[in-house]
Amino acid sequence: MLRSAETEIAERLGIPRNYLSPIGMHLLLTIGILFLEWDVVELTFIYFSEIVVVAVLFAIVALFAAQPVEDHDADKWREDPSPVQLVPLLPPIYPRNIGLIVDNMFTYAVFFLFFVVMFISIVDRSVSSLLSPTAGLVIVAICVSQLLRVWREFLVDHSYRDRSPAEALELGLRPVAKFIIIVVYVIVPTTVVVLTAAFAFPDTVSGSVVLLAYVLPIGVARVWLQDDAVEAVLQHQE
């Protein structure tokens, strides 16, 4: 029912269904800035929370992926996969996928922790103070949205049987690549514009205007990057 509701809303808006998640999230962030007095710390916390939620969910679903990984320890992937049914209501897991998941998630964790440490070092606030009821609702909405995406991509009609763990991990870690692209192509140029505007018109640039100056173009970039733009940008950089 939720899937059909997503499709109906997207059709009425005339946009692809995968655009709904970033549009909805940045609409909520805009409301938080304008009416709930959210600051840059809360916004950053929400963005970081989304990256963690996506990575964890797709790392879990990678355990269920039945297909072998091409050109990755070929002998192991040619062996009998020997799935294990741990939870009756969930698909069986494939122990051979665990090593690949751990390797990828370790690299991801090291990269992500670098930014988390930077964030903590400049923010003198506890997690409990960051997780206000409204910010918590946004994070819950992110979790629901990503659970629907996992269902759509890997679980509906047992599609995990036709997917590899590498595909799940690629989707789960893609927000890291998006984060790098957004920093380079959105946040850095926006900072230049904001600093120039603050210098030229100091009385007209308020805190909420500054935050919207970041959130709105980030939202546009996130929608654009829902397609194959991540790969296109990374290939262009190479």
C-alpha cells in the first residue's frame, strides 16, 4: 500500500518516485529552519544520521543477497553458498557475504568517523540535546523512507535472490560519494557566496537565510544525484 501511495504521489507531481525521499527530507529541514529555529548543528546531525541509517540498512540486506560477486575471491564465490535461516520471518543469510561487508564497512567507518570527530570537536552539545522531538521525527521519517527503499530494491518478490552483496553495499555507501560531491560542488561555492553577501549586506543576512542558502541547493543536488549522476561526476573527476 505504501509503495502504491509513493507511486501515486510521484505521478501526480510528475517526478520519478526516487525523488520523493530527498524532496520530502529537505522540505522538513526547511520547515525546521523557518518555524522550529533549527541551527546548523541539528541539520548536520540529521544529515549524518541519514548516512548511518542508509549504510546500516543496506549492510544488513547485503547478508541476504544470493548472487556471487564478480572478480572478487572467485573460488569462494563458486562454492556452495550454504545459506543459514536465523530468523523465520527474514530471508536466509549467506555467511560468505560477511567478509565483504566487514571490509567495506570498515573503510566506510574510518572515513565517516573522521567527519564525526571533527563535528564533535567543534560542537559542545550532547546527543540527547541534539535529538529534539522534531529532529527525532525527521530521523524516524528517514528510517521509514529507507526501509521502503530496501523493501523496493531487495525484498519485494524475493528480489534479493537476483542481487549480489556488492550491489547492496554500493547503494548503502553511495551517500558517502554524494557527500563528497556536495561538499565540492555545493557547500564550497555556497560558502563563498554567503561570505560575500554577508560582507556586502551585513544587515540583511540572517541565520535562517544562511541555512536556507545551504539546505535548498543541497536538496537540489540530492535530487539530481538520485539518478546516475554520482557515477558520471566521479568518472569525470578520474
